[in-house]
Amino acid sequence: MADQTAVTEGRVARIVRVGLGVIVGVGFVYLAMRNVRLDEVVTLLAGATLAPLLLAVLAFVADFFLRAVRFWMMLQSTSGRDLPLRLTIGPFIASFGMSDVLPLRVGDAFRILWFSRQFSIPAGTVMGTMLVERILDLVTIAFLGGVALAMLDLKAPPALVWNFQLLLVIALAGGSTLLFAPALLCRLLEMFFNRVKFAPVVVVIAALKAASQAVRQISSWRSLVTLTIMSLALWLLESVVFLGAWVSLGGAIDVLMKPFLAFAFSTLGTLVPSVPGHFGPFEFFGLQAFALAGVETGIAAAVVLLAHLILWAPTALFGVGWLMFAASRAPDATRRAQNAD
């Protein structure tokens, strides 16, 4: 009876989370698009030139290959094992595609289970590696957003600029603390919430412990610096998607920092729990950044929507295709690789 109650409560919790995500996503879509003329956006999209978009897609492919290599390097360090790169790339990218089309970050759970089972790595090790990966991304994108904000001559009200600066400082400071001192943060939380059994607090402390263990297993500042440089490179590659969309729709090349700023804040917007694919927060924060940079609403909306399509469609299609055609053969390939090792 108790087990049935727990199952029911878990099902209800998942339904509530999905429902809240839909509400948040729809709310942000409304806030983002309420002042946008869709006929103007459609006209702009119809006139897009192809060459910059091809460059954007190629940069995105290179970005995800580099992401897969970074995760492979990190997982080798945290697991202490030699892992085959060729068997890492497919499921890694597929996990992003699953999260792009399925709710509750299913792709993250898939990645933990897949790499844990196929390579006999403890699930906590995989989770800790993923947490460090996400923290690296947060620190990097906050840094790049700060650079773009500093380089632009903004004409927006000081209060609005200050809000953007505060968001970046919080993201950068929080991410840096999580990356370089997760054990200290974990001890502080345990000290303040020692007697608290509130589930979210317990989950956060467990996640910090996993991240702390992963950072220790990466073992050296040199490795962290290398991973940080790779993170900068891959995010710069991904920014080409926004820059390509901007140029494709007639944006001036001499003001590329404007779409770069929108890229940084759209990406930070994906931290907000929402519908699969981050539709809503991505558009809202991107349009806010464009408004801060003085870009007209129509072109801003067209760029954000086009960039989001390029960022969403390839991984979503890859995830579906990989599940249909490659997933069933991957376990045998993994076992053969392990036997060869």
C-alpha cells in the first residue's frame, strides 16, 4: 500500500511539474510576443539569405562535437577509465534531443542511465560530471554576456542596464562558487539546514556532493583551465547561430555584439524551467537583450525565432533518429569496445 501511494505521489508530482512548465512557457511566449507584429516577422524570415544560415548550422555541428569531446574527457577523468569516444558522441547528442522534445529533462536521466549501464560507471559519477559540465557552461556564458554588455554603447535606462548586470554577476559568482568550491558550499548548506529534511534541500546537497567529488576527480587546475577554454570555444561556436541568423535577415555586420548579447541572455533564459526546447524563456530574454541594445522588435523577434529553430531542430531530429536506428545496436558495440580494451 505504501509503495502504491509513493507511485501515485510521484506520478502526481510529475504531472504538476509538467503543468507548471507549460504555464511558465506559455506565459513567457505571451510576454515575448505581445508587442511583435507576426506579419512583419514572417516577411523578414521569407527574405532570409541561405549562406549565413549554412555557416550557422556548420558551427552548431562543430559546437556539439566539441561538447561531446569535452564530456568524454571529463567522464574519463571522473571515472578513471579509458572510454571510446566514438561510442560517446551519439548518445551524448541524443540526450539533448530528447530533452528538446520530451518533458522533465528526460534527456538528462537518459544520459545518466545510458553511460552508467553501458560503461559500468556509477550513476553518481555520471551525474557529478554532468553537474560540472553545466556549471562550466553557466560560468562561461555569464562571462561572455558580461563582455558583450561591456562592449556595447547602451542607450537604455540605467535601471534596466543595472538589472542585466546584476543577473550576470549573480550567474558568474554562483557558477564560479559551484565550480571551484562545491565542497565548501555543501558544508555551509549542511550547517544551515542540518535538521531540515525538506526534499529540495536534500536533493541540492546530494547534487553538490556529486559535483564536489567530480571536481576532485578531475584532479588538477590545469584540467579545469583546459575544460574552461573548451567551454569558451564551444559557446563562441554556438553564438555563430545567432550571428548567422542576424546577417541572414539583413543585420549589419559592424554591430554583431548586439546579436551576441541576445545569444548570451537567451541562453541564460534556458535556466528557467519551461516546456521542452525552452520555448518562451529563450525568446523573452533574447528580445529583452535586443531591446537593451536598441534593436527594433520585428528584426529582433525574427532573429531569435530563426536562431532557436536552428538550435532546436538538429538535436531534436538527431535524438529521434538515434533512438529509432542506433540505440538498439549501441549496447553490442559498447561490449565489443570494452572487450577490445
